[in-house]
Amino acid sequence: MTEYYECDCGCTILRVEYDDEIGEFYFSTYRGKGDKLPWLYRLKAILQIIKHGEPYGDEVVLNKDTAKRLVKYIKESI
């Protein structure tokens, strides 16, 4: 299952994916669709996809226990 969350300013999109088989969450960011993306950025994204199979450069992977800590932190902060 994958969810997408757009930054309030529209500049970045957070992708959160859960892998049921492994029991881990994957977080990655993309440049938001609110901006007109320059050709150089598009070219870099294409090269990233060709090299690594994904358009993002970094990804954070959390197991269930760490994800629960993150949820707890967000709930307490709200």
C-alpha cells in the first residue's frame, strides 16, 4: 500500500509505502507538482530512474517498532 502526502507549500511530496511481506515502511520524497520543473531537473530524474529504478535519491526505511515511535511522536506533538 502506498500513500502520498503533499507539502503545504506544494514543493515536495512524501511517499510512504508499506511492505506487508517484510513489515517495513519506506519513506521517500519527490519534488512537488506545484512548480514547473526545469528541464535539468527532469533530465536528472530520468537518469536516476535509469541508474537506480526509482526517481528519488534517498529513502528512509522504518520497521514496525520504529514506525510506532514515529506515530506516537506525531500524536503527542499534535
